[in-house]
Amino acid sequence: MKFEFNQDREFDMIAIGRACIDLNAADYNCPMEETMTFTKYVGGSPANIVIGACKLGLKTGFIGKISDDQHGRFIEKYMSDAGIDTSNIVVDKEGHKSGLTFTEIKSPEDCSILMYREEVADLYLKPSEINEDYIRRAKILLVSGTALAKSPSREAVLKAVALAKKNEVKVVFELDYRPYSWASAEETAVYYSLVAEQADAVIGTRDEYDVMENRFNGKNEETIEYLFKHSPELIVIKHGVEGSFAYTKSGETFRGQAYKTKVLKTFGAGDSYASAFLYALVKGKGIDTALKFGSASAAIVVSKHSSSEAMPNVEEIEELISVNA
Amino acid sequence: MKFEFNQDREFDMIAIGRACIDLNAADYNCPMEETMTFTKYVGGSPANIVIGACKLGLKTGFIGKISDDQHGRFIEKYMSDAGIDTSNIVVDKEGHKSGLTFTEIKSPEDCSILMYREEVADLYLKPSEINEDYIRRAKILLVSGTALAKSPSREAVLKAVALAKKNEVKVVFELDYRPYSWASAEETAVYYSLVAEQADAVIGTRDEYDVMENRFNGKNEETIEYLFKHSPELIVIKHGVEGSFAYTKSGETFRGQAYKTKVLKTFGAGDSYASAFLYALVKGKGIDTALKFGSASAAIVVSKHSSSEAMPNVEEIEELISVNA
Amino acid sequence: MKFEFNQDREFDMIAIGRACIDLNAADYNCPMEETMTFTKYVGGSPANIVIGACKLGLKTGFIGKISDDQHGRFIEKYMSDAGIDTSNIVVDKEGHKSGLTFTEIKSPEDCSILMYREEVADLYLKPSEINEDYIRRAKILLVSGTALAKSPSREAVLKAVALAKKNEVKVVFELDYRPYSWASAEETAVYYSLVAEQADAVIGTRDEYDVMENRFNGKNEETIEYLFKHSPELIVIKHGVEGSFAYTKSGETFRGQAYKTKVLKTFGAGDSYASAFLYALVKGKGIDTALKFGSASAAIVVSKHSSSEAMPNVEEIEELISVNA
Amino acid sequence: MKFEFNQDREFDMIAIGRACIDLNAADYNCPMEETMTFTKYVGGSPANIVIGACKLGLKTGFIGKISDDQHGRFIEKYMSDAGIDTSNIVVDKEGHKSGLTFTEIKSPEDCSILMYREEVADLYLKPSEINEDYIRRAKILLVSGTALAKSPSREAVLKAVALAKKNEVKVVFELDYRPYSWASAEETAVYYSLVAEQADAVIGTRDEYDVMENRFNGKNEETIEYLFKHSPELIVIKHGVEGSFAYTKSGETFRGQAYKTKVLKTFGAGDSYASAFLYALVKGKGIDTALKFGSASAAIVVSKHSSSEAMPNVEEIEELISVNA
């Protein structure tokens, strides 16, 4: 099966959600307490995904809200320089700051992050700042789950999803679950279900689907039985080193392998996966190939220092796939 | 056309939303400043609707949250004594109070209300307090729009709607728009659209549909064109003294006349309308008859002092209809 | 010892704090759940105190914030009609409501109240709404402890106290402790101590002084040892039916007896006590006489239905004192 | 005049307030948007002051609240390693983060900061976390004005000031005004006045005294006339490059000159001033000498990259003074 898109749309993908600042510890294998120097990158799952997709050659745009300060201006310029359309990035005028993520890499297996997410600008995107004319120019609206965590960003995303469906834009829901920001697990489950039921494709880890279903140790079969009663036609469930599964409404199942690389850290794997997986779909490749693209891209990013800067190009991905064929 | 229900369900209607306290000025034709005595009633749109429906003979239940104080206990006892199942009314344990509505009747044309809705218990109903087993016992889940105004009540209602649909319970959405409590008109429109699109029937005034569509002077034709692309099969739009319209997905239109009575005040008209309209539908009467029931019930309530206590019985409604036939 | 006032001041007393609505159950000896009718009065400790003082013949004014609705207008008119200067009562323009107190009298020994204090107008009085020219026209600034419970009312009161001291207005601090509204017992203790240390006279129950000292079972001797290191010259500590004690910085102790009356309810006793006690001081009577006035006034109010309306006149107080002499 | 201290106290100075993280742009003369690397330091006015005082040889302690994460642990370790007693630094257990300050040095005249102060741990210090036994061990309690900006830190500071006065610890109030965090200028004025009136010494810029008095273009003479009616015995008012003035209650006035140095940035000048000024007072030097110490220390810090790390030792200060003598 192939996942079909509306070919008369100008943008391959428009993402909605947060674009933030990563401050990566300059040192590896070191507790952050002892790190005295940090390097700045653009971060945030949907920002990373469009940056990755743009590097692969897709035409992309971004809908989000950034701070009216040096960090916000850096984000806008970085994305614009990368080739992303930033015309629908709104500058916050109420003093909200850009979210921050300090990363700590004690060892490849022991990575952690320290996030600043209080009153961040991205969660203040308003429904009135969502532009129907812009959304209808896209093949894909990529929705990041974290953007549902708080009002008014939550309502902005719900409105964007409604407009995408009205205008036959494929809604891809990247679950991107982050426990902070949410009031309760029940609240997350309500909105994750609501958007997943309306999406055309859903991508997430097994743990993230459990969050959506508000349960533990859920089974893929039950998840797809539930979601295929609603809009989704394609469901991707990632199981870490065991690889990932793609299910179609028509009944097919595909399994993708994880590629082995020298892992430096775990950050950015999911975002690079999504960007390359969706690139492959947009380019008309089969789902089995798309799974390989996703896995290869993730493997490359975890071997490098940053998430956004490290996004691979098509040649790097194809080379890794061919080496492992 | 008839609106069909799942006949094997124990409850004709379960309503979800607020049950509050009305404090009605003892005096008519008097500014509230000069009123020294107030009489207490149960109030709140969905509470009034089930009280009215119960009086007409339907088997009803209620899902909501009440204060752990004298007002909350009064509400529970009144509803229970009226014959409503109160097993799914939750008592708030976090100190939230019951909502209050002081009414003022300066003249039949000049009525106003003074509401206490800060941190009220009904808006603290949580999704974890929604019981799937209970919802599946109903023919109708009646959803009151005001219950969507704030979290966590908002998520509780969204969950209840999802469970109703999963269990083939008809969702009737009474728009019941109250401007306080909502953060913005855009926010209201997002949730009203979301629930209306999932409902089986929607009832509201023309103004309330405009709120749902976030516009002014909307046309019924555009409203039904929009909603009939989604779940609704029946849409009732009320135009005050000009009567009300019912539209079906299959293309029928019905018009109901407003009945003239000696108007004492305007409160309670919408709630009594909904209770009698839904009673008629449940009893298998045609939509044209249901419109008459709604209008007659409203006419009776506006001629009396309270909203809940004044709900008519079937004989009163039928008599008014026959007098005006 | 006599407590001396600046005799060239126009107002005997200006009070600062809340003026609210009492809704008294029409029925006695009845749980509120069964009470269907409520009677409206002006309430709130400092409002009651000025109403009582005004009835006794003092020239009084009030500083506070009321709601821009029927309840606020009722409060303003009632106080104005009672003879209180209301020129410094500010009308809230941000939608805050008047506080409400429903009273329940199950028996003379079993009275309770149900309060609505969320986002009430009185706690939104701002420091910029405090008028130095007004305060300097008073002999006494009566400060109610509850007005310290939240910002910005807290800062308005702190500013008023500073201005009173600067202008040689006697600050009388009525502790008036209400557990709701305060964030913690520690917070209450900080502000109660701060204002008590700056006051010229402090009035409260033994329990309220314990709140100020953040302790249990405090001793009067320790309380006065602490406070007399600071500004206070007069400290009144009430012990309910055991009567009250007045201590002066110069070392005198006075004991007042409680008067026996047919008790109907306990509400309003403290407010009527303060109004009559301060009336006596202003009129140049000795502290021993002032204690009698306070006790007599309290005894009269607890035998009647309301707090504000029931405030006695001088003749009633003197008669009760002479009968018990 | 000399400012006398209780000589039997173990700590020369205990400071209360915030200890945070500075992230200084690695590049000079560069907009922050273009800076990719940041260096981490401990920051926050009272933390800088004790670090500076400690480096000069005073025995110091700190009262504050830090985050339970890598940043909080870095702060605690840095201060402890510097020789500061950290036994009364509390670790926040409610998820609050350390405050952050990104610095930008476009030119020596054009420096700016970007602060993260939402829900920061330091503003969650509670009154119950203030330890009387600790405070009474100090000669000086140094209070930072910013710690008054929000509850419960505000109440913790008010309690600490009360305990200091009770135990004859000199209260030095460093106004340290930062516009964010405060609800209004009026609110700041209320608390700044309240603490300044109770302090033994007050230090601030002319602009900060204007904030305390809620006015513009205030005069030093009016400021000292007001404050000397209350507790203060020593008032220092800084006028930037025009130098600073010290006033004593006994009527003396001292003027200190600003020292010229190669200015790199303006951050940290006030903190280094306070640490050296207070060091001199504690060491029994005259006020005129203390003013020189303050100015010299400030001049040294503004010529270096950080605020805390750059604090000079006594020899550096004395050398600068002697060179300019």
C-alpha cells in the first residue's frame, strides 16, 4: 500500500507546535553539574521534524509562536535559513519566553534533559492565529502531541486539525508525549484519543500509545482495532531497538528493523525518524521503504551531538540502508 | 422522520453538566437591590432538563459534581426526590462551591441574572469520574455546552461523548451558551464545533449557533450544511417568538410556532423546551409534535416563578397545545 | 487609663476591609438544606462595626471595594442610608462579585456559615485606591484582619496603616480571623504580627491571638509582653463566656464580664463588641466602661436575627448594663 | 561615624534571597542571536554578594531555595566550595526550577539580559523554612529586594527581618529592584517601604529609591528625611558614574567617587559594591573607606566576564584605591 497525498498542494508538509532552544552540554560523559559550557541549537519535536524534512528536500512550513527576544529571533532565522517557510510563525507579544532544553549525556545509555516549559511562548499560540488559507496549501499537517498540553495552543491545534480535514490535508499525528505541562494522565488520554481518531496517520512509541489509551502494556492489535474504527489509515508503532511496525487500515503489517550505529545519545531519534519516514511517503515510496528511511535517519542522529543540526541528507540515509541491506 | 433510539436501554436520558442553586427574588417588578428575600430552587440547564423530563415521565439520570455542603446536599436530595437517578453525582472534596444564580425580574421584558460561577464544583467533574457502564445504560446522553467551559469538566464531557458514541447512545447537544467562564469566543467555537460534529442531535438558539460558528448573523442553511457533513441527524434552531426550526439530515424541515402566554419572566424557557421536545422524541412522536411539546412547555414555564419547580406535566402541555390547535 | 485620640479629626472612625452580603436563613433551628427562604443583610466584620458605631452616634467612614452589580449597589445604599460616609468605597470594574455568607442556625449552640469568597471584590482593593487625605481626617483607622488575606487588598491595608501612622491616626486592629482565603497559617502569622506590631490597639479572641503567634494555647501574659515591645498601647483579648481582658502598656489590667441573654445565634457578637467598645473609648469613657459596652452590645446582637440590622443603640446598651450592675 | 555590629556573632553576614544561574554569552560585542556558546556561573544579587564577601574574607551563610536538579546542585556546590555556609539552603521538592539569566554584551554601553523567572525555586522559600537559631548567629542579615516580589518568599523574608530585629542582628536592605515578578509599582513601593523602615542600613541606586517611594526624580534629602524617621541609621544612595552618597542618622554625609576602569560590561557592579562596602564596615573601617571599597570592587568586576567568579580580593581592591589616591 501507498499513502496518497493531494498532489496539487504547494507544501509537502506544514508542522504545528513548538520550536524551542536546546542547550547541549559541550562535554560528553559528564554530569551537567560539571559542565560549564553549553551550545545552542533549535529544538522541539515538530521544529526538528521540519528541519529534517527540509534537509531531505521537502518543501515545508511551520505554524507556531516564538518569544519576542534573542532566542525567538534565533529560532526564526535558523528555520528561515534552513529553507522553511516561516510566514506563519507568530511572535508572542505578552512576554512569554522560548522553551529551553538543557541536555546531559552521562553515557550513551544515561542521557537526560532539564526542561524550562513554564509559560512558554509556543503554548500561547491562539486559534485566531491559525490561517485556513495556509493549511490548505499543504499535503500534510504534522501535529505534535505536546502542543495539545495547554490552552490556548490546544485549541489552536484542534482548530488546525479541523481545517486540515475540511481541506483534505492529511493529518499526521506525532504523539510526542512529554509528561510535564499536562494536568493529568486522563487529560492527555482525552486529547490524544480525540486527535488520533481524526488523524490520517499516527506515529508514536508503544509507550506513547499507552498514554493515549490511558493503560499499561497495551497491545498493538488492540490499538489498531480501536483506531481503525475511526479516521486513521496508517499507524506506526515504534518499539525501540526491536524496530517499528506500520499497520494499514486495509490490513497490511510492515516491520522495520533498527539500524546499529555508535550511539552517542538518544535525543532526536524520534524526530529524525518521523522526518525521513514522511519524506519517503511523500516521495511515493512504499511503507516498507519508509520504515527503513525512518530507522536509518534515527540511527544517524543518535551518533551526533545535536538533534536539529545533525539531520542527515538523503545520500547518508540511503548509504546506511544499502550498507545494512 | 422519526429519531430512533436504542430501545433496550434502561434510562431514557442521562444528562451531564451543572446542577446549581437558583435564588429567585421573592418580588416581581422590582430591582434586586430592593429585594430582601430570596427563594431557593435547584437550577442549571441540564438539571432543569432532567427535572422536566422526569416530571413528564421519562426515566432519567444525572452525571455531575456538587459541593460538599448544605447547597450540594439540597441539590442531591431534590433531584433524588424528583425521581432522578443520582448515583453518578459526585460530591466534590476540594472545597468547591455550588454555583448560584440570583434572578431579578424588573418586568417580563427586563429580567436579569447575577451569577456566582467562580471555582464552582460542577466545573471540577473529572474524566476519571465518568463511568462507561452508566452511560451505556441510556438512550440519550444530554450534553450541556456550559460544561465544556473549563477543565477538567471539559475533558469529562469529551470523554462522556466518546463513550456514548462507542456504546451507541444518542448524543444530544444543548448548546446552552453562557459567556462567563469561557476564555474567548474562539475557544468556545472550537469546543462547540467539536462536540456538535460528533452529536446526533443539536439544540440551540440562532445566537448560540453563531457562537459555535464564531460569526454574526449566521444563516440556518449554512449551519445545517456544515453540520450535516458530520454526525448530526437532527438540528433544532430556535428563533424566540418567531418559533423554532427542526432540520433532518434526510432533508426535511419542520417549523414550530411559539405559544402565547402571560409571560412573567424569560428564565427556564430553553430548559423546559428541551425536556418536552426530547420527551416527545423518546415517546416516538414525530418531530412536528415534538416541536409543539417544546414550545408549549416553554410557554408554561415562563408564566411561573421558578424554572425547575415550574416544569409542567404531560396533561398541561397537551392542554395548551389543544387550546391553540 | 484613657485611650486618647486626636480631637481635631472629623471622623471618629474609618474602617477598611470588606462589606458583603449576608443571606440569613429565614428559619431557626433548621438545617440549611431545608431552608427555602433567605433574607439579605449587609455583612462583613468591618462593615458591621461601622454600622454599629454609626447607630451609637459616631461619625464614620468606610474604605472598601464593592461589586458593580445589584449586591454592590445594595451595600453602598444601605451604608449610606445608615449615615456612613461612602465616598471612599470603590466600585470594582473587573467583574469581581460581592462576598456572600449564608447563615444556618440549627440551635443557639450549633450555628454555621457557608461562605462565597472566591475572587470577591473586597480583596481587590488596590493600594492606589487608598487616599491619604481621607485617612488623615479620622481619629481611628479600624483594620480588619481578613483584608490582609490576599493581594492587592493586603497591600492596600499595609499602605493605609502606614499612612495612618504618618498622620497620627490611631490604628485599631481587629484580628477578625477567617481561615479561608489564607494560603497558610504561617502566612497569616507574618501579616498579623506585622500589623499588630504597628497598631495602637489590638482586639481579638484568644484563638485569634494564637493565630497571630502561630501557636496553640498561648498565654495572655506572653502575648502582651511581645506586643508591648512594639507600638500597641491597648490590647483586648476575648475569652468568650469567661469575659474579656484589656491590658495597657502602662501595666493596667481590666476584666469585663459577659452578659447573659437569650442567645439565638452566635454571629455578629465580635463586631457588635468592637463597635460599642470603640464608641465608649471615643466618648472618653474609661476602659472598664468600654469593656461593659462591648459585652452588652454583643449580648444584644446574639439575641436577634441579623448582625448589622440588630446593632443596638446607646440606650439599649446602658439599660442592659444597669440591669446587670 | 562607624556602623557597629554585635561582635559575639559567628557569621559576619547571612544573605537571604535568590541564587541562580547566569549563562554568559561566550562572545563579546555580539548580539545574543549570533552567540552559539554560553558559559555557566552562579548568579543572583544576594548570592553574588556573599560570594564576594567570602572572597574578601568574611564568614558568610546563605538562606534560599534551589531547584532539585543539576542546576540547583551546581549552585550549592559552588557556594559551598567558595566557603559559604549552605546549611540553610533548602532544596525545592515541588519541581520549581532555578532562575536563569542569559547575558548579552553588544558593547560596554549596550548590555542586556534575558531572564527566566517563571515559577523559580527561590521565590518558593517559605516562612516555615526560616530558622531563628541561624539568623541570630549573624552580625548582618542582608536582604535582597527581589526576594519580596512574590509569596511565599515575600513572607519568608518578612519573617527573617522580624527575627533579625528581635535578635539584634543588623538588617541591611539591598534594594536590588528587578521589574519582572512584581504585580505593580504600587506593590513594590509598599514592601520596599515596609522593609526599609525596619532596616538598619539601606543600599540602592537613586532609581531604586524612587521605586521605593513610588515617584520619579526623587531627592536624596527627602529620602533620608523619610527613612531616618524610622529604623535606618545608614543610607547609601548610588548615582552611577557620579559616585555614591552615604548618610547617617546622626547627620553626616559622605561622598564616594567612582573609579575609572576599562569597562567590559555593566553586570555585577552593584553586587560587588555591596560586598566590599559591607566587608569594610564589618572590619571596622570608616564609612568613607567603605565607600572606596565598594567603588573599587565594582570597577574591577565590570572589567571582567562574570559577576560571581570575578569578585576581587582585598589586595586588588586596595591596590586600585591606592593607585587612584
